Amino acid sequence: MHAGKKYSFIGFLVWTRREIFVLFVLALIPTVLYRVCGFRFLSISWVPVAMLGTAVSFIVGFKNNASYNRLWEARQIYGGIVNGSRAFGVMVRDFLPPTDRALVVAIFDRHFAWLTALRYQLREPRVWESMTRPANVEYAKLYVVPEYTTPLAAELATYLAPAEQATILATKNRASQLMAAQSAALNALADRLTELQLMQLQTAITTFYDLQGRAERIKNFPYPRNFSSISTILLYIFVLLLPFGLIKEFNEIGNGTFMEGYSVWLNVPFALMLTWVFVALDIVGDSSANPFEGGANDVPISNISRTIEIDMREMLGQTQLPPAIVPMNDILM
């Protein structure tokens, strides 16, 4: 997540410079052929190009709206995990007597392990994600994704006994198995809890399972490839045709003025500017559609998980707290 005021315009230009170069070439070639080689037949009416541009703007807008909805839903899911974790921690602390302090700490630690396993699972790459795009690979050097620098086993060792850690690491969906172990541990305390207290704790477990499943749905189901593909295809048809639709208009602008014969070169910067707007919007949509991929626009699940841990440890009166995760170059993970 970008934690600064905004991305700079220069930053956007640098981020999309590869696309800018391609768009510049696509605008320059028809202009050179028209002006230097005299290929006047290359000019086409701007009317169908404008109609195509209108359609593309709707499609790109729809894609960006859908991408934002995925991002916002992911943030709502982790907001639910924050609220649920705080409530769960208070219940565990207050339902069990002070003499069961060690049990309370073990339940808290298992919850931290669940948060850790979940964020590691959500950071696993998928083929449809955009982090392999050269510009995103380059930008990723400006920040650190904690899940890519520390092995999961090392993180879980902080919270789990060696035997339980080995059992969890041997499973496929570690977060699910940790929550199952948490449920079993709570049920084992039935003699210390009232029926209502146990039901409230099990309801919290069910809520965590629901939130985890919603996060996994976003992670494992991409923005539909048919919509994404047709959007990109129509976008680049528009990008290819736009310089041909504008070339005659810019050529005639200079008639009767000192720019006669030269105004056609305005086709290059203006076509570049217009096509860059559409392409940049499309790239922004692609880079926002997968909110757990480790990109600069992700939901900051590492920071949120650490914040939950700090809050819950303070509930127990602990003072040796893990450090908060802070932004690096305005990017918070």
C-alpha cells in the first residue's frame, strides 16, 4: 500500500516508460510514412476511431472499477480479521481464570501463527498476477515484502512448539489446520468454560474461517480472463489506429499558417499522450486486481497482522513487543 500522499507524475512516467517508448514508435511510424514518404492513403477518418475509443474507455473503466472492488473487499476482509482478533483476545483473556495464564498465552500464540500462515499463503505467486511485469519487478526493489525474506518455518517457530510446528508445516493449507487446532484446544477447555462462553469462542473460530475463505477466493480467482483479454485486445487496436485517425487533422491544422507542412508532426506527441492515458489506466487496473501479490498497491497484510499481534500482547500486559512494520519509500506491506 502506498502510504504517502500520492504517486508523482514523474514516477508514473518512469513506471510506464517502456510502454511510452512503444507508443512513441507507433505514433511516429505512420507520421513519417505520411509526411516523408507521401503515403496519404494511410489517413483514416477519426470518427470510427473516436467511437472505438469511447467503447475502450467504458471497458477500461469497468475493469478498473472491478479491480478497485477486489482491492476494497480485501481490505474489508482484513478489517474484519482485526476486529475479530481483538474481540477473540478479550474473550479468551477474560473467560479463563488468571491461573490459566499459560493456556491463554498458548491460544494467543496459535492465533498469531494463524495470521502468519495466512499471510504467507496469500503472498504465494499466481500465474495471472502482475508482479512479473518488468516495471513491477523494478519497483519492487524499493521495498521489502517480509514473506519473501523470512521462511515460514522461522516465523512459526516464534509461536508454536516444535511438535505442533512440524505437524502444521506438513499440511497443505496451514492456516486452516492451525484454526482447526485452535478449535480443538478451546474444546479441551470445556470444563473451565460455560456453554455460552464456549459457543462464543467457537463462533469466533467460524468467523475467522469465513474471513480466510473470502481472502482465498480473491487470491485464487483472478479478474475473469475473458473480460481482461478483450479489454487489452480492444485497447491495443485503438492504440494502433489512433495515430492514423489524427494524422490528417493535424496536417490540415497548419494550412495557411507558418506551420503548413509541419503541423503534421504534432500527431506524434498528441497521439502519444492520448494512448498513454488509456494504457496507463489499463496497467493501473492490472496492478490493483490482485491485492495480495506483493505489489506496491497491496493490502498491507504484514503490517495489519503485526498490529493485531501488538494489540493482543498488550491485552496480556506484555511489554516486550515486536516492532511495528513501517513504510519503506512510502510503501507499506
